[in-house]
Amino acid sequence: QQQQQQQQQQQQQQQQQQASSLQPCQAAPTPRPHPQAFFISPPPQSPQTSRIWKVFTDLAQVRRHLSHIAFCFVSARDDADIIWMGEHIRDFDLRAPHINQFPHESCVTAKNLLAECAAAMYGRGLPWLPDSFTLPHHLPELVLHIQALQASLGRTPTFIFKPWSSSRSRGHVLARSLDVILMTSCKTFGPKLACHYIEWPLLLRGRKWDLRLYVAVRSLSPFAVFVSRQCYARLANLPYLDAPLHETQAHFTVSKYDGIDQDFWPAHLVREQLDAEYGNGTWEIAWPRICATLADTFRILARRAPDGAFAQGRCRAVYGVDLMLAACRDWQTPQQQARMQCGANGAVASVDPQPVLLEVNFSPDFSSVSRFYPNFVNSLFTTLFCDGGRPGGGHIDGGRGARGGSQRDGVLEGDME
């Protein structure tokens, strides 16, 4: 017994010596998101990389830009943890892994459905969404609306006609004559959405522009929607003031896909130029309203999407959102349109920037944003799938958004500059 006790003591001493000689393992450094990524204040914990997410995708731009160590690509769809497709998925299988689409997401990505769902949920006359009429179904209502505006303004305001499901300004028509509007509404031109045109937008150096934002939806129940400040502006090629309606290079801000060069500005240049032209703090006024607009927009999807796994994290997607800034919040009312005056440089005299939603795009293009922010796709995927995107910090508040309430409604938790 004494010998056995001595042997046990010797073994314990050897184990203690071995343990004391061991050095703690040094984990491989984890690439941190770009400082202007989805989170920065307070800084998030480094994403857990113990799990390697297997990604199956048909998008070359994702393969090109996704390099984070928490993700790897697989060639077989059945081996994937994440299916990230550029084509629409028709059959949502509960046995499927994470997918980058939501059932019924067309309620925000199809222009006619977005207008109708927003009207059903919030009513008409929203400051952040142009009043719209689905054609040819609502043509009588459109004619009555135009006649009422003619009586108030003494002129016909400009309308823009957009195909239901197209992007990049394809098939868009501008009209301010009732005869042209009626002709554009016929079946020959196909189904369209007639929208109030933003006649008095905020300009950058006399040119019209729109803002491309990226919204990451991690969950709809609970509501966990994130927006990145890694955004950029697309500028029209010609001055806007007094440009005729047929001058598309002055009125439309997307010409890249037609092979025409145009200017793209990163977010910090947009902010600096807005403050220089319209006064310091213009961007700081606009940004919380932008976040409130996005919150109200994606609550439409949250209401339409089914409960269960698809709403609670099985689906995780990113959308490209296009916005413009109107000169004032009541830009659609006849009274404000009658009062609106434009200066010699195209800038309105009094500015109260109001974001106006143009469209929401599924599977957006990452090529332009990655030029300005090379780590953008890595930040996007870690926000959606790693700890960096946990609900509770940096996401759009699930409050009342743009329709009222405290100043924090719809505003980001933490400044993601």
C-alpha cells in the first residue's frame, strides 16, 4: 500500500510539472472588419471562427471578394451550410441550410407590390415613398389625381413610369402631359407603376444623384436588420436644372450598365459635399431619417413573411436599396410644390432633407462598393453569420420608425461611421 501511494504521488508530481511547462496556444489572428463596416461603436467581439461555414454560390463576385477565414466554398449544394444564389429560389425546403432569400420578399423587391403593401400597412401620402398607381388597374384613380393637382397647381406635375420588375432605369418614362400619360399607360407599354417624380431633389454640384445602401436582414423574428455606412452615390452625367424630360443623362442616375461612364462617390465625399452646399449637419439630419425609412420598409417584409424557421434565422439576405433626398419632408403636397423655388445653382432655398425610397433590389451588385471598401463582403457575411452580427448592437431599432415616436425610432444602435 505504501508503494502504491508513493507511485501515485510521483505520477501527480509529473503531471503537475508537465502542466506547468505547457504554454497557452496562440490563436491565429482573425481579420477584423473594415473600420467603416457594419459595426464600430462599441467595437464588436471578434467573430467566432471555430466553425467554418461552407458556402455554395453561383455568383462570381462573392467568390472573388469573400476571403474571411470563417468561410470556405464548396462545389456541391448538398455539402453547403449557406446557399447564396443570384437566381430566385422557388421551393423553400425546411431541410435546407441557410439561404439568402426570404419567402414573399417580392413584397419589397417588386415595385408595384411594395407600393401596395406600404399603402395597406401605413396608408398613402408617406414622406419616404412616392404616391404610386399600379397601371393599368388604377388608371381612373391616376387621372382623377392628376386633374386635382392641375386644379391646385395650374400645371401637370411630372410623373415617372416604371416597369413593375425592372431595375437600372430600364423602361422608365418621364411625362407631365396628360395625353402622354394616357398613352404610356396603355397595354402596349406593359404593366407599369406611375409615381410622383421628385422634381426638387438635393443636388451635388448641380447634378442629380441617388444613394445605394446595403441592408442585411439576419432575422425577422426577432427583427434584426442591419445597414452599412459603406455606401456610395451615383451621379447623373449632365446638370439637372432646366433639363428637358427627354435628356436621360440629366434625369437618370444609372448609366453604367449601358456602357456609359459616370461618377461614383463614396459616402464621405457625399457627406462633405452636402454639408458644403446645404450647411453643416445636413448629412447628420438625413441619416437618422434614412434609417427610419429602412426600418419601415423592412417591417413590411417582417409582416408578410411566415413565422417559423424562415423568419427566425434560416433565411439571411442582403438587399441593395436606392434612395434620393428630397428638399423637404412634404415634397409631395400641392402646397409645398407650389411654394418650392429653385436658386440659380439648382439648390433650393430652404433644405429639410427627406429620404425617398426608389427601389429595393435582391442580390445586389457588389462590384462598385468593393472598389471603395475592399473588405465589404467579408463584413457583410460576418454580420449575417458570425457573432459580429448578433442582435442587440448596430441594428435598426424595431420601434415605430419614420411614422413617429422618439428620435431613436428606427435609428441605428451605435454610430457605424
